[in-house]
Amino acid sequence: MFRFGLHVSIAGGLDRIFGRGEGLGVNAVQIFSHSSRSWEFDLPDDAALDAYHRSRSSSSVTRVYIHASYLINVASEDPTIAEKSKTTLRKELETADLLKADGLVLHPGSARGGDRSGAIFRASRIIREVLDSLPGLETPILLENTAGAGSMLGSRPEELGALFTEIDRPHHMGLCLDSCHLFASGFDLSTESGRDEVLSDFFQQVPSGRPSLWHLNDAMFGLGSGRDRHAGLGEGHVGTKGLAGIVRHAKSMEIPLILETPKGEGETLDRQNLRRLLDMANHPVPDALLDAR
Ligand SMILES: [Zn+2]
Ligand SMILES: [Zn+2]
């Protein structure tokens, strides 16, 4: 089954995300489970969970991914930040499990000072300890490749591989590949042979041999810019041809695609980008997107 969707807001309650997705004709969504800029948040209460699961059970939106807070830095060498990151990651995972989310997307963190092997060790230890503290956990952590700026971990396949090896909990780990981040960290996706080589280098590092999720975004800046600035599909430097190659590849492997493209006012840009995604995939366009151009 071809699964595709976009990042949506949880404004008004977690149960509202299904209607939002349905209104756009998608079958997968990504959310922040709480304000992504704050450390403090509560687990959803019983009423919120009831409403959420009731809406989900009758929805055509069948996949829900959660993006972890940007504040979390499991690689931090600052003990206070590391401890807060650990507590917050644990809560994110508990929430994800309560919501029966299909994955919690997490950036591997950053190593200020440039000691990358130390950072990989610290990040892996925290992730492993959090996983081990939650027996029965079903939602996997999906490490996301990053844009390759400075001391951010996880832009190169070998580094993601080192993290997976060091974490050593293969059944709880997956990969989320972001096309903008790939391009920003210097991986050219515009030719078929280049793309296949890059993808197989990344796929080989994942315990399951393939990513669990794609973030499909164009890149506002050029190849190797190191800058994490997303653009609408076909409006950036990856371009329609490169993105269409990814979409066909993902579709053939049944890897879900989530858009994190700029939103602007209302839903106009979301509709446009979803329509472009479906055209790239040669997939029938749902009624909700027929007039989107
Ligand atoms: Zn991300
Ligand atoms: Zn992303």
C-alpha cells in the first residue's frame, strides 16, 4: 500500500489530527505530541486517549508518526541537558506508545566540541537506557539523518550505523531519511545511479536493512550547504526530477512518505505539495486534492 501524508497540528486535541488528515486525502500523518519548544508536558489523560483511539479506529489515516522535541540532545556533554533529554525522551516514548504511534522520529543530537565518538557513545547510552526502562514498548525510535552542519550527529551513513551498533537494540530502532537533509549534507539525488548508491549506503546501516519512513522535502539551499531549510516540492535545489526518483523508489519499497514542507496560511501549500507528491508517484488523486495545483 502506498502511504503518504504530512506533518499536521494537534491544535484542539490529539483526536483532531485524523479529521485534518482526511480533509487532505492522506493516510499517514506526523505530529508533535506537545509543544516542541518546551521541556515540560503531561502524558495524555484517559479522556484524550479515548477520543484519540475512537477517532483513529474509524479513520482512513492509519499511520501516525511523532516527531520528538527539538530540545532533546541525547549526545550533549552537559550533564544537565543530557539528564533533561533522557527524561523527555522517555516521556515522548511513553506518549508515543499510548498513542500506538508507528514511530518516534528523533535527531541523534549534537557533539559540541567535535568529539564525535564520545557523542555517539553518550547518545547511544541514553537511548539504550530509555528503551530498557520501558518494557513492552512497541513504538520504535526512528533516528533521522541530519543536514550535516557542524557538530550534528547523523548526516553520514557510517555514523548512523555506529549509533545503531552502539545502541544495540535493533528491534526498537529504525531510520527516517529526510531528502532535504541528505541533499544539504552533500548527497546528490538528482541522477538515478547517484541516488541508488546513496540510498544503499544508508539502507545497509539500518538493522532492518531499509528505512521505516521518508521525510520528503525539497532543499532551499544548494548541494552540501549544511543548511536545514525545507522548500516546497520542486521549488528547491533537489528539484522535481530528484524528488520523483525518491518517491518512486519509496513507493516500490512501501516506505511511507511524510511532507514537512513550508505551510504558509491555510492549507493551500499543503494541498499543492501533496498533489505534486501524488503526481510524482503516479498515484490516483483523492477528491480532496483534485483542485490543488
Ligand atoms: Zn526532524
Ligand atoms: Zn525531517
